[in-house]
Amino acid sequence: MWKRVYELFVTFATLAQKAAKQEQKIQRQQDEIRLLTAYVQQLAHELQRVKDEQRHGAERETDARKLLELRIENKLLKAGRRLPPSTDDGEDED
């Protein structure tokens, strides 16, 4: 009977050690998950920032292109309004 009590005590002690080790392992894994979650959130933030920069860059390029088109159109309109040089045949001279 004492042998059986001793075996149960040893089994209980072994299970208690295993449970403690498992709790430590779970705690380490939870810490790793928290760290990985922070990394993923940081990556998501950086990805959003890069997307915003790309969008703003595309908008700036579009605006610059429109401005260039307007400048060219303005120059063409100004050039079209200029009178061609007159050719004097002597008709209106006094």
C-alpha cells in the first residue's frame, strides 16, 4: 500500500512538473504571438504609408501632366492669335 501511495505521489509530482513546464511554454508562445502581432501591425502601417505615398505620387504626376498640357495649350492659343506678318503690296499707302 505504501508503495502505491509513493507511486501516486511520484506521478503527481511528475505531472505537476510537466504542467509547470507547459505553462512556461504557453507563456513563451503568448509572448511570441504578442511580438509577432506587433510586427504585423507595424508592417500593415508601413504598407499603408507606402500605398499613400504611391497614391500621392501618382496624383502629383497627374497634376503636373495636366499643368504641362494647359501650358502647351496656352502657348498654342497665344501663337494662334498672333497676326501673320503683313505683306505690303503698296495698295493702302498714301
